[in-house]
Amino acid sequence: MPALKKKDNGKQKQWSGRDSKYINAALFVLPAVLLVTVFLVYPIILSFKYSFTDWNGVSEEYHLIGLENYRNVIASSEFKTLFSNTFYLIILYVPVLNIMAILFAVIIYDIGRAANFYKVVLFLPNIVSMVVVGFIWRTIYNPATGPLVYLLEKMGMENLIQDWLGQKQTVMPALSAAIVWFAVGFYVLIYLGGLSTVPEELYEAAAVDGINWWQKLWRITLPLIVQSVTINIIVSTIAILTLFDLPYVLTQGGPGYASQTMALMSYQYAFKAMSQGKAMAMAVMLTLITVVFAVAELFVLNRKSSD
């Protein structure tokens, strides 16, 4: 009997030690869980709730109106335009940005000692506020005194001078150029991280076999950095779907709704039209579209990488 007691006491001590380990882990995780709950989960739940109401964002009273906000947003005259604007940016921005980032990353990776300088130059716009970036590009695109106008005049191409941010035909390409300039450095660093994992022996063997630069990129580099490609495509798609600050500073969504995005429209519903219900409905739809795009891209890219 005494031996059994000792065994039980040993087990009790063992379990109490495990419990204390789990308790300590929970105490470390708890602050992060509370922050995420208060600043992310709770606002999402409130947004979903208010999307079914007529709340104006000021008064304490509101009424449940079902799916009316969703119907009004989808039926509005501007919805089709801002929806097409968002997808235009995805189709134009995501491929161009990632192709440029891959090319820059491969070139910088092969440079050697000067690589750090070019990394800093490309990443520099990322440390600047997006508002400042907006003012920089407004100055560049100024049709009267902007640097772009001066450059075109010196090159004898005055016929190309126009109000790039004031015309429906040019505002989206102009906006895309500003976004790419701002973001490309961030994605270059991710691709450089992927390139650092590629064994040098493969490149040496390819050089012996006489493979040229493009063949090396297509047959060796891209297949081996597919995880970096997946991350960048998903992150850049989410970034463009939720784009707000740069079009707000550059164009306010104009001319008309030519550069309007879903995130910017949600802001205007909330703080200009004072219709929090519509704003939340737009935000919920934007969230669902973002999730669908991210999951679809992840599925397609993972399937291609496994093949």
C-alpha cells in the first residue's frame, strides 16, 4: 500500500507540472488573444450586425432592415464602375508588380556587393507614408508644372502631355504606376528571400550545360521559389482589393467614379453619406470577395506547384 501511494503522488506531481506549463503558455498567449478579439473579431461582428440596420453612425437608435443595404449597394449606379475598377487593378497591378519584382530580385541577386544599395533604393518608398506617396505622385502628374511634363517637353513629346489624373482613360494606369512604385520593393525582398534558398550548385550545373539567363529563370528559379510567388500574389491581391489611401489622396475616387475602389466607397458611405449600414454592407462584401480570391489563388497555385 505505501508503494502505491508513492506512485500516485508521483503521477499527481507530473500532471501538476504539465498543467502549470499549459497555464504559463496560456498566460503568454492571452494578451494577444484579447487584442485580436477587441480590435479585430469584435469590430467584424459589429460590422456584420450593422450591415442589416439603418444606423447613421451618430444616433443611438437604429432599425433592422434585413438585406436592404446589400440590395441598395448592388443596385446603385456606381457599384458596377467601382467593381470593374477593382478588378481592373487586380488584372493590371498584380501581374505587372510580381513580374517586375521577380526580375528586380533576380538581377539584384546576381549583382553581388552592390545588392544592398539597390535593396535600399527599391524599399525606400515603403518607409514613406502612403499620404506622402500620394502627394509625390500628384506633383509628378501635375499637367502644368510636374516633372513628367518637363521630361516630355525635353524629349519633344509634348503631344503626350495631358491631365493624367483628370481623365477617365488615363487615371487607372496612372494610379497603378504609383502603386507599383510604392510596393515593388517589399515584394522584391520576399523574392530575394526565396532566391536565397535555391542551391548554387543548380546554377553552376546549368552554366555548364549552356543554359541562358531566361532558361535559368524559367526552368530553375521560378519552380524553386513557387512559395514566394504564392505569398506575393495573394498578398498583392488582398492589398489591391482593400486599397484606400492612395486613390483617396490622389483622386478622391474621381473623375466621377473612374478611380473609385470598394474600400473608398465604404468610407464615403460611412462619413459622407452618413450611412453606416451601407458602409458595413460594402465592407462585408469586400471581405467575402477578398477571402474568395485568396482561397482560389492559394488552391490554384498549390495545385500547379504540386504538378
